[in-house]
Amino acid sequence: MLAGGTDVQLLKASGGLPAHIVAKFGEPIGYVEAANGEAIVLDRRAHILYAVNRARTAVRTLVNVGLEKGAVVAPGALAMAANDIFAIADAPQGMERIQYFSTAGMHLGGFYTQQRAMPRVTAGSIVLSGVGSLAFTGKTFLISRPESGALFAEVDNSGAHLRWIGTARATGHERVPDLHAALNAGFPLAAPDGGFFYVFATGVPKFHRYDAAGRLLYERHIEGAELDETIRGLPTTWPPRGTGPDATLPLVPPIIRTAAVSPDGRLWVSLAVPFTYVYGLTGEKERTVQFQGAGTIAPASMYFTKDGRLLVTPGCYDFLVK
């Protein structure tokens, strides 16, 4: 129980990868599980995708570092679809690229987005760019694109844009396009019913729920005692750093670290503070949880397995959340 009266459910790790295996990874930013029980881990520091066997006793390289097709460099996101195809977003030579693979590491396809991989939001292990917010349905990709005036794009497996969904919210900084986009950056997510969520990562924390046709169903504020101090401290002005051609925009701090949708359609939102809010099927907050591994964990990535576990980085922990 917090001082503000909020009930917090402590979730203790039920398992995960052994510590000696996790120690092999420099900076795991994605941890998912294939249908055969193998764990797949994306290591941003090593630029390598690893597979850990079902017994959790051995590690092998699944996708290696490199600029060429079928390799990765400067990876930003890992997404696993229900059909056991996984996608990696990376940035060879600073250009956004998405590739997708079988669980055996076979390269199945990929494309460049023709966008520069410019980080909109950076804080610690969080580097959120367009493809850094990648979601994968197994057939299409969801990519945050607030600079377009929409919130996100649905893209096919050749990179063609199928549709744009949502409308960027007003920020008061529309005359500064990069800042306006940064304040609309977020996480597009697929819902089990064919619809979508969009969770704003910055600014006043909110999320949108869309139906399968891309129509807005509702908007909800993300709020609670755990966030009160953070929201009170939100900047109201964003002066550029420096002057002239060398001026740069200030870093926009994230309020949301990551988000995921459970198989039953609930939205899990990991906050910049080490708490996670869970929202029910009508968009109302149902509970507040805090993850415990070797210490308190603020999830940087979350993935739901078919048997009801939640896989979390950092630490590559498993949690029973039913």
C-alpha cells in the first residue's frame, strides 16, 4: 500500500533465464518465447539475436551482427507474432530497416522504411524512434509515425503503407515539427479482436483504443498516485539547446517505458517509475503491479506467452500474471 492509498500488487518472478546465461548478454532489449519453448533474446549492445534452448542450459547465436541482409546492426526492437515469425527493427548506416525471420533464424524478408533512424525519446535503456516502437501482427507491421500527422502506420511485408491510423494530438509546438512528433511518440499495439491501442510515451500520459477499421473507440488518461509527481514535473517550455545551426532540441523524457496487450485484451503499461498499470476491456484501470526479481524491476519490454506468463526485460524474468 502506497502512502497515497493505492493498492499495489507485488508480482515475484516465477522463473526466467538463469543468471549465468543472462550474464552473457550486454543489453537485452527483447525477450520472447517460441512455440517450441526456446527463448529468443535481442542484445542491443552485441547487435546479436540469441536463442536459449528449452532446458535453459545452452545459448546459440540465431542472427549475427552485420549490415547485410539477414544480419542486424543497431537493433531497436524485437517483436514476435502468434505464428512464430519474429521481426527485428535495426538501423544500418542510420536508415530504418525491418527484417523478419523464422525461429530457426532463416531470413524470410525485409525492407527499408526510407526514414532516418532519429531517436525521438531517449532515457537510459529506452531509445524510441519510429521502428523502435515496432509491433508485428504476423502479416503487417505497426510503426509510430506522428511526423506524418497520423499516430501510426500499418505496413505490409514489403514496406508498403496500407493505412494511417489516429491523429497526432495538439501539443502547442506544431511549429517545431521534431518536438511536436516527440510529444506524440508512442507504442502502437495490436489487440486480439483486430483493433489497436496507441500508448503515448511522452507528455500527458494517455492511450487510444481503435477498432479494426482504425476508428477511435475511446481515449483514457493514464493516471495514479505513482505518477502524480512525474506529471507535476512535466516541462511546459522546451527551449532549444544552443543557438544557430548547431541548436538541438531538448531531450523529451518518457513517461511510459513500454506497453503490451495480454491475450485476453488487457493493456499493460510500464511507467517511467517502477510500476505497471493494467487496464481492462473497457479501458478502466484494474490494478497496479510492481515486479520483483533480484530487485524491483521497471519493465523495458514485455511479452505474453501462450501459457499465461509475462516475459520481462531487464533481467529476462518470467512472471505468472493470471
